[in-house]
Amino acid sequence: MLDRLKELGSEARAALQSAADVVELESVRVKYLGRKSELTQVSRGLKDLDPDERRSVGMAVNELKKELGVLLEQSKERLESAGEASAGLDLTLPGRMPWVGGKHPLTRTYERLESIFRGLGFEVALGPHVEDGFHNFDALNIPPDHPARDGWDTFYIDDEALLRTHTSPVQIRVMESRKPPIRIIAPGRVYRNETPDASHGSEFYQLEGLYVDRDVRFGELKGVLIRFMRELYGESVNLRFRAGFFPFTEPSTEVDVECLICQGTGCSVCSGTGWVELLGAGMVDPRVFEAVGYDPGEFTGYAFGLGVDRICMMMTGTDDIRLFLENDLRFLRQI
Ligand code: PHE
């Protein structure tokens, strides 16, 4: 009997090791360890043996069962991982990183601008995108038949309502609702009924600034704008103040920055001039103070409006403003 067990052991060992897959392994298990296997029958027959034989055979049966059980587990593990590898699973490959979402470049630019102006003492004010002619034009010294009104190509909603063409109406709304001193920035989207190209969008972002108090001077405006530009682009930034015209400021200026895309040598973003216009500014026109009920003899102030998209283009090296609204992930992921 013991010899038969030895034989059975070596047969079973060989079969377990040579099983080619998990299915074959299962039939090996059934054959050598299953309920109808020879080993099980020997176990069942133990009670008919005489005591000495029963003990030695019993021990041998138990040992063999234990050993075959261990071998069975090992073969199973070996065959399962081989199966995974042949199914194309290779656990040694490097992982794939998931894409992590991020803020839009315009949002990041705006947040940077906001933090610089907050540092200079400005607080944030907001206004509606759907405006009326009074706030968007009349109160800003642009009466209905004034030719300057054509300078802002307007989307009209009906006779009264329009999409704001700039953030300047927020100046009016803030001054209507409180008394000086006022020191605010008003960021937001504006709309122009014009054909978009690389440097003009029919919607884009502006950031308005307004400071009203007693004895505000043009030199303060210049100082704040230079301070702002240096915070944004570094101390060595090159700026150009040109005389300009806006109905709501007098005197007015337009401020250009040396094109950061081409370092002033001329490219498509600066239309070959080496300079990019970033903002309009000036001293608040007395007519504007009259429209909101302030005494122009008592208060003076300055205002400025800058193009957030232009600044974002300079900061990211983007040469087409339209890319910011298309939300093509291939573009956004590069920034
Ligand atoms: N609102 C003007 C524009 O959209 C910019 C501006 C704002 C100019 C404030 C002067 C003062 O072009």
C-alpha cells in the first residue's frame, strides 16, 4: 500500500507540474485529489486496515494530500500569471498619468491682474453684461448721435438693451451707488459686433480701473500703470504712452508695451510695429461726473481699461486671440 502511495505521489506531482493551463490543472486535481480519486478511496479504506498499517498508511496519505495541495496552489498561481501576460497584461509597464484639469489661461491672467491691483489698494466691482444705452454710452459722454458711438460696434438686443461694449459702464454704476473715495477694478467679458481676426475677438475680456477722490493727478495714473506693468512683466519692461482720445476721459492716453513675442522686432501679433496696445486711460471727464451727480469742482479721478486677452497672449506667447475661446484641449494643454 505504501509503495502504491509513493507511485501515486510521483504521478500526481508530474501531472501538476506539466498542466498547460488552469483547465487542465483542474482535471488533474479531480483525478488525484477529488472525491473519487484513488487517494480518497485509500483514506476511506483506512478503517478496514489493521491498526499498525492504519497508522502508517494514514500518515502517508495525510502527508501526500498536504504536499499535493501546496503544489496545486503553486501551479495555479504560475498558470494564472502566465495567462495574464499572454492576454496582454504586463505589470512591469510604467503607469499612464491621468490628465489633471487646470484653470483657463484667461482666468489665470485675470487672477494675476486682480492680485496686482488688490496690492495697489483696488477692490473688485462687477456689472451686468446686458446694459442700457445710458450706462454704456450717454453717461460716458457719448450721446446718441455722437460719431464716437460708431467706434464701438454694438450688438443691440432691442431698442434699449445692448451687450456692453466695454467695462466702462461699471464706472457709472459704482459712482451712482456711492460717494468718493472710490478705487475699484471691474473685470469682465465685453462684446463687439466685428469680424474676429487674430488680434480681435467679438467677445473678449477687459479690466476697468477707476480712482476718484480729491486732487487726483495724471502723474498718479501714470505711476500706477507703470507699477502695474512692471509687476506683470518685470522691471525692464518697455512702455510707450501715446496721446489718445476717449469721450469719457480728458486728457487721454493709450499705453503700448514692447511686443514680448518678437522683442519689438515686428511680428504678426504687433502687426510688424514692435508695439502692442494694452490699454486706454485718462482723467475722468467732468461731463461723466455730472452724469452721476458728482461735483466736478470737488472731485477728480482717473480711469483705465485694459485688454486681458492681449496681456494673456503676451504672457503665453499665443499669436491668435481666437484660440482662447475655442477651448481646444490640444492648445490649452500646451500652456
Ligand atoms: N472703455 C475703453 C475701451 O473699451 C477703454 C478705456 C477705459 C479708456 C477707461 C479710458 C478709460 O476702449
